[in-house]
Amino acid sequence: MAKVTRDDVARLAGTSTAVVSYVINNGPRPVAPATRERVLAAIEQLGYRPDRVAQAMASRRTDLIGLIVPDARQPFFGEMAHAVEQAASERGKMVLVGNTDYVSEREVHYLRAFLGMRVSGLILVSHALNDQAAAEIDAWDARVVLLHERPEAIDDVAVVTDDVGGARAAVAHLLEHGHPYVACIGGTAETPAVGDPVSDHVEGWRRAMEDAGLPTEGRCFEAPYNRYDAYQVALGILSGPDRPPAVFCSTDDQAVGVLRAARELRIDVPGELAVAGFDDIKEAALTDPPLTTVATDRSVMARAAVDLVLDDTVRLPGNGQDRLRVVPSHLVVRRSCGCGG
């Protein structure tokens, strides 16, 4: 059976192939409603399917959005990737996902691969974007939006949340329970000092402690962002002679590891140890006890990133920083901090 072509659709609809193209691509020129209906009816009757490869070659753009994340196995990034995919689907786009595993070389690899595929745009959740990756972005004519993090090496538009303010509010809440101090589980020695959410969470912790007139020296501990390594770190912290009365974790995944360590050491949470996290992953409501945390609206962030990566006309309001959108964060109080309910 011969392949149905655009010419076949045009003949059946009584239009030109150009008009068929305008209907399929929703532009660039308008089509009268009656004509559009005839074209759509002809497409349906003939079973015509557009050649997306040919379209991409002609327009030098595909219907794809590239999304690069550190590790989609971590709940926060998995939920963020899902939110981006939903937002992209609403715009008629598909998403390609690449995991860097926090390795700069893999980030450069995915940048080259996705940009070489002529994606419509690239959403980048970068961990310490280096100069090589920044140069790779500059070499391609593609719209890039930074999501969740804003590394110093690149000045593209970014969608972030209020990391410092959210962490500060969580630690202040723990201190309101009467704890003499709050320890912090931050990132690792490789965590960038600027532009990284975990660094901002540590900064929020530090500010809350200073607000209360409390010292921070020796009370911040390094740990990878995932629950498994954080669990090992927490075993050492909680089994030592100077066990903290309360712990703020820079990620919920770390907090899950802390809760596991506390349970294994038979430390009552929140009776003997208060715990709070950051991100409000779905699992936070199901931990034992349910985790007090800072929520970020990933759906709003994802939709903003997709809109920005596809629409060159979008401009961001706010204090002259038209290249930055800050989505508010807010404290979600559950039982791990000592509150009832």
C-alpha cells in the first residue's frame, strides 16, 4: 500500500500543500476554520502521519526537549522530571532525559548529544556546571533554561526556589521547640559554594542559628544527597557522645536516612531527636514519623521552565532580574519536629 503524502491530503481537501503544512504545524500563517476542518478530515480519512524527521530537518528543530538531571533515581529529581514531562506534553513536546550522576564529563556528553539532536530547547539541572559545559552551550543556537540550580559558569534564564528562606524557616521552627541547637547535614566537599541549593540550605541553617545567637562551628556535617550514604553518616553522628537534639537535613532523601539510623539506634523521633528536611518529596508524608520539611512547587517550576525554553518572548518580572524566576517555598509541619497531627 502506497504511503500517504501531504499532496494526497491537499488533493482530497481541495487546498495547497502549503495550507496542509500550516494546519499540521499550527502556523506560521493562519488558516480559515472551514479550511482547517477540511484538512483535518482529509488527514483522518487517509490516515496521514507527518514525517517528523523530515520536519525536523527542514525546521532545524525537533519536537523534543532535553532534560539533564543529576540522578533521576533520587525522588526529588524523579518527581521534577515527571513534572517537566507533563508540562512539555501540554505543549506538544516530548522529553529526553539524561542522568549525569554528578559527573561533569557526563553532563558535557548529554549537552553535546541533545543539542546535536536539535532539540527545541534544553532544561538543565546542573551540578557545578564547568567551563567546558558552558562553552558547549554557547556553541549551539539553542534555548537553555536552568532549573533548580543556577551555577556561576552560565547566565541563562533560571527557575529556582527560595532555598535560603525555606531552610531558615525550618531551622527556626525546630528551635522554637526549645532545642539548645540544631545540627545540619549538608552536602559534600564537592558541593559548589554558590548557586547550589544544598549550599543555600546550609546558609539558611546558618542564618537561623545566628538569628538565635547560637554558634554553628562543628555542627554541620558532610553527607551525600541520597538516603543510603546519609544513613551511614547519621549512624556515626547519632551514636556519638555529642548526639544533637535536632537535625536539619538539606534534602528529604538525607532525612529518610537519618530516620532509619535513629530507628536502628532506638532513638525516639521526635521525643529524643527532632528531624526536618527540604523538598517535600511524596514519601515525606509516609515516613515514620511523617517528616516536617520545606515544600517546593515542582509543577510550577517545571511549567515555568518549559514555557521559558519554548517561548523567546517570555520575560520575567521582579526587581530587574528578568533572567531569574524564584518560586516561593513553604514549611510543611508534620510529626518529626515534635508537633502533633
